[in-house]
Amino acid sequence: MATKKKKTFKISLIVEAFQNLEKSYVDLKKHVSLPEEEFVNNKLVLDKVRIDFNLAFESCMRVCRHMSSVLGLKTSSKDCLVKLAQHIGMKEVEKLQRFTEFYFKYRDLKEAVSPKELYRFLKENLVMFKEFARAVVEFVKETTGNYLLIDFDLLNEKSKFIKDSVKKVDFVLRQGLEEFKSKPMYYDRVKYFYQVAYDSLFDICKHLAPKFGIKKFGDDCLSKMVEAGIIPQEYYMDVFKLTNLKNKLISTWEVPPEELYESLKELNPKFEAIVKEISKSLKKLLEERSVKR
């Protein structure tokens, strides 16, 4: 009889939720930094605060629902944060309880919360979002030993997507250029799987870049990894060409079959090679962190 797979924390879910929390928190902090009179009398600000307060609370709830399921805690919307906080040993649970009660009072339009009351409450208690997130992150790090919050399930999944996509593109390329040109379905097939491979590699980059200390990046994530030495410098042009081809394929411009075929012959092997280099750098990073601890 097969054993039931043990539930584990989904690191990406927790990280993504708290990133969303951070965005809402920053906006809320900016709003409550206004003079009270300006806050109270500015309808636009009050509308934005309502949206950000809801988004911030829901970000915490998303984490709470997930962790409660993993930990076997029976919770409801109104007590989830408090029960989880108690379980993980968070300080100021009573303050979090009052914070939660205020939120539901504020959310329930039947119970009016004046702008002045809202302003003063957030001014004093907004930090509870930060405290909750900090306590959760520390608990997850300590209980899993995953101090960098690396989602290995995500990395393995994306690596598999890359490997499978590279194989499918290779199959088409082995048919030869003339066969490739004569069958439009081959063009569509390699175009699709190339994009799957690239997007998967980019997802790996997005997840790991902050772990390596790369704080600011966008579409240039892979290039930033080359600059930081995570991907060796010798891959600089490969990364440039991979990105350039991806941009061509998603644009309205049609890449000629001959050009696409030759580009893929050159670039398709680079995906797994780059993944291996990132893996080496990650292993080194984890070893360094292990020694420091």
C-alpha cells in the first residue's frame, strides 16, 4: 500500500504572498505618514487604504491557510492568524488578535469605522503585518532548515520542463532543415517548446536571483546572473542570443524557418548547460551558508 505523501510548506507560495504583502504594506505606510487631517478628508486616499488593507490581510491569510493545512491546525478566517501565531510561538499574539478583530470590523460595512479611527489604528498597529511575516519566515526557516527559502520543488519542476522541451526540439531538428521547412507543424512545435524552455529557465532565475544577492532585475535576470558570476562569463553571448530569440518569437515578426532552425541548433543545448552552471553556483552558496551557520 502506497504511503501518503507528507505535506510540506510551499516556499514559493509563502514568498510570493509576502512579496505582495510588502507592496501593500509600503503603500499603507505611505498613506498613514500623511497628516491626520489630510488622510481623513481625502476620499482617494481612503479608497486606496481600503484596497491595500484588504490585499495585505489576504496575503497573510493565504500563507495562514496553507500553513494551517500543513500543520493540521483547524482554523477559520477570523482566527487563522492568531492560531498560527500561537503555534509558531509569535510574541504579541494578543495584539495580533486585536488587529484581526479591527480588520473584520473595518471590512464589515455594517460596523462603521471612522477615517480618524482607521488612521490612528493603522498608525499604531500597521507593524503587525511585518511582525507576523517575520515570525512565519523564521519558523519556516528553523523547522525546514531551508534558511534561504529555496523552493526545490519549483526548481526541479522547471528543470524537468527544460529537459523535456529540449528533447522535443532536438527531435524536430534531427529531421533536417528541408523536412523542417516543409512541415509548418514542426515550426509551431519548436517555437512552443523553445518558449517553454526559456520561460522555465527564467522562472529559475527569478526565484534564485535574490538568494544570490541580486536585488534589482527584470527581463535581464539571466544577464544579471552572468554579471554576478553565477553563470560563467563565457555564456554571456548565449544568454543574449537566447533572450533575443525569445523576444523575436513572441513579437509580431515572423522568424524565417532557416533562421529559426539554425538558431535552435546553436542555442538548444545551452539550456541544460546553463542550468548546470546555476546548480553549481547554488550548491556552492548552500555550502558557504552551511559553514557560516
